[in-house]
Amino acid sequence: MHETGWKMMHVLTNAGDQALMIPMEVGVLFVFMLCRCWRMAVAWAVMVLAGSGVMLLLKLYFEACGPARHRVLYSPSGHTMAATMVYGGLLSLTRLDRVSLAVGVLAIAVLEGWTRVALGYHTVVEVMVGGGIGIVMVAGFVAWTPPRQTKFRPILSVLFVVMIVAISMHGWHPNIERTIQSASRLYFSKWECKKPPLHE
């Protein structure tokens, strides 16, 4: 692939990095609270906590024994889940109809998942798991906030938060994945692993 293509792919894949996702999740929640959109705030917080919690549990379980020789599902894609959940949740704040929203959220999951596979970070199954969880979280958020199009107005405030976070967090990459791997192998391997973990 051309060098420009690789750079663009890295930009796209980093759009799901926790360095962006965590501040963005907090920033959007703050906007909801400032505009007194309490139902939106609660739904957003529940979506983020549920999605992140499920992904954390899956990673702790599957990563306990290290990658298998023929890797299929070792580390579900947190980037794909987070990008689908956060950007899909933001997309739901627009006036798109349900079909267009579903297509948009699916497109986000496919695009982010494709970059993770193409760059060698995950397998197809791993990004499908991550994307699937993200889609379920967005569906829950949409189902819990049916009056969002008529009651929520400050979409520009949300976009401003997204822009500020993207600029301020550019280039910073927290080492969350390695921390999860270490915790998984330390606390879960003695119960889950029948063989010694393979070295990476």
C-alpha cells in the first residue's frame, strides 16, 4: 500500500484509541449535564460503562493464556467497540431516520474493524465481536432516548468537545492494553489455562 494510504489507515484506526475515546465520553456526558438533558446523560453513561465493562471482562478472560498458535479470538477489538459505540452514539443525535442510522453505525464498525485487521492488530472474528458489542450499545442508547431529536439541541457543543479532545489528545497513546494483558495473566491464568501461556 502507498505510504499515504498507510498514514490514513493509522489515522482512522487511532480514532478508536482510548486516548480519544475516554476524554470524548466524559466530554459528551458533561455537555448533556450542562444542558440538563438528564435522561440523555444517564443513557450515555450507562452505554459507555456497559460497553467498556463487557469489553474489559472479555479481554481479561480471553487474554489469560496468551495467543493460541492458530489465533482466532484472543483479544476482542476495543478500538472497534469504542469507535462504533461513541461515534455511533453521536450519530444518533442527528435527525437521521432509523435505517440511515443503522447503516451509518454499521459503516463505522466495518471501517474501524477493517483498519484493525489490515494493520495486523486483530483477526476478523475479534473485530466482529468488538463491532457487535458497539452496535448493541448504540441500539440500547437509541431505545432509551426516543425523544432525542425534539429535545436535544446543542449538537454543536458536542461537536466542539469532540474537536477539542481530538486536537489535545493527538499523539498520546495510553498503555491500557498491556495493563489488561498483565492483569489477565496474573489473576486469571491459574484458573483458565490448561497449558502454559505461549510467549508473544
